[in-house]
Amino acid sequence: MSKSIFYHAGCSVYLSAEHDVIDLIGHSNVQIVNLGTDKSRIDEAVKAGVKSVPALVTPNGNVLHINFGASMADVIR
């Protein structure tokens, strides 16, 4: 993986965090995944170790859970 991946579920708080992440690490360094609209990526997020959103997965595979918003169980529903 060459970019970080920022997973969120689409609410306004997550969208605000998305902009903050882009401002911090740069748009070209992060892929944004809204699991609320792209449910096909949920399994990918879970396999990467995402337990809750919003979360940032680094290029090294580290998962940074940012301010617990929703568990993956809630996202899957």
C-alpha cells in the first residue's frame, strides 16, 4: 500500500475529519473511503484491522482509530 486509507461512514462529523486528514497529510497521500456509500469495501476495512470509524490505515498497515464514532458492526447493518 503506498497511500494511507481513511475510512469513515459519511456523517457530517466524519466529513469534517476527512477534510482535516487531507489537510494534514495531503490529498495525494490518502485515499478516502466512505463505507456508508461504498459498502463493498467493508470487508477490506475489517481485514485491515479497522474496528471502528473513522480510522486511518497507514501505508505500513497500522490502524489509527480516530475518536470512536461507530463500530464496524454498526456500519455493516
